[in-house]
Amino acid sequence: MSLHYLEANNRFYVRNDDQEIGEMTFTRIGQKKATIDHTYVDPNYRGQGIADKLLELVVKTLQQENREIIPLCSFAVKKLVK
């Protein structure tokens, strides 16, 4: 089984060969900020680092745009707020 990480419409999502198994959504606010709104991974695929990889992709994208990242979903808050 191979996983494919893709981006579309303010979200990154991951598919296995057959179905979508996880996503992370974000919202760009103006020119300088963005929120991370939602994270979901299918229960059958949890514990494999999928949400961490999605977060890495979102953070990298938003940092390249020089945006302040405001985590709103509990997963992003747990990982980004220290």
C-alpha cells in the first residue's frame, strides 16, 4: 500500500490506493496569517504518523508564504503551542 499526499482547496489530504484516509484544512487570512482548522485521519490508519506528515506539509507551505500560523484544531494546538 502506498500513500499519496496531495494539496487542493486549502487542504492537504492523503489517499491510499483506494480512498481518502486523512486531511488537514487551513484558512488563509489576509496576506499575513493563516489558521489550521481541522485534522482527521481514518481510525484504521491512526498511529502511523499521517497527521504529523500533514501538519509538516501545511506548516511548510504557510511558512513559505511568510504567514503567522494560528492553530485552532486540537491536534495542531498540541503540536505547535509550547
